[in-house]
Amino acid sequence: MEDIVVNVIDSNYVQTNVINNIKIKVNKLVLFTSVSLCVNLLNNNRLIDNKFFTLTGTDYTNWTNDDTYIVTYVLAQLNLSKAPAVTTS
């Protein structure tokens, strides 16, 4: 049997994914002006989606040399919270 292709009325098909880690990469840096970021949303290191952010003005100035600012900024924009550190005893 050959594949049968059937056109259907547009219908929403929603999937829910769990994001349990992110990867932040600098896409473009314009010194003293802005930084563009690509954030990979991941589930167990499997790519779910990409989000893009550009920090300018005060956000860029507040970054300075502290990448913690970038992490805090991105997590806030994505409405995510950093997971507690895992400790082993």
C-alpha cells in the first residue's frame, strides 16, 4: 500500500515538554553597545527550542564581567528558576 495523504481542517496539536537545563551562547558582541544571546532550551541535553535575547543599554552595562548577571537575566526572561545544586554524601 502506498502512503495516503489526507488534507484536514487546521487543528491545534499541542505537546508539552519539560525543560531541565539551558545552554547560553553569545551570538554577537558589539563592544560597549550590546550582546546577542542564543539560549537552547533542553530536556536532558536534547534540544527542545531556541530563544534569542539582545542586551542593550542598562542591561548590557550591568553585565560587566559577571556572567552570573547573564544567567539571572535569561532565567528571568524565560520565567525559569535555577535548580539547587546536587550534593552527594
